[in-house]
Amino acid sequence: MGVLREIRHYQKAETLLIPAAAFGRVVRDVALQLKPDLRFQRSAILALQESTESVLINELASKFRVIIWCISTNIVIIVANLAAIHAKRVTIQQKDMELIKNLRVMITGRGILLYLLLIRPLLI
């Protein structure tokens, strides 16, 4: 979770991450290849840099969310497989996935109301 915190920090930061001189050289180099006689105002390069960094940070954040989603999906499948093995089955069934979903809701605390209303009266 430290990576997400770091991404949020950079999203909120008002300072630029890429050194301005290096970014300006790259912009001028690319522009020189397209049209040799282009000139840039400092404010134009600054605007390009801000938008570039914003796009990069948002792309990295979305990629990281996809990676976390893939990892959590794999963990759910592994735990569902363990539930099937515990039930002396080879195949994961829908009831295994529902069990994992209910356990995750109960463990994370999001399902405490559901637990108090439905499950606890059955245990008493």
C-alpha cells in the first residue's frame, strides 16, 4: 500500500518531478526533428511539462490498480481452491466463491451489519 500512498503524494504535489532543463531539452530536440525553426516560450514548456507529468502519474496509478486487482483475484481463486480441497473436491464451485466473498466481507468489517442481522441469530 506504500506505493498507492506515494502516487497520491505525487498527484497532490505542486512541484515538478522531471527537471525543467532536461524536459526542455527533450521538447526542443523532438520539435527540432519535426520543424527546425520552432521556438518555445518558457510558459509553453512549463505547461507541456505539467500535463506530461499529470498523464504519467495517472497512468502509473491506473496500472498499479490493475496489478492490485489481478493479485487480489488470484488470491481469491487460490483460497477458493483451498475451500474446494477442504470439501474433498477438485473443482471450484460457485458456493466456494460465495464463501470466500462472505469471508472477505466479514473480515474487512464491511459485512458487520449483515453478520449481526443474519448470521449471529443462527449461532444463538
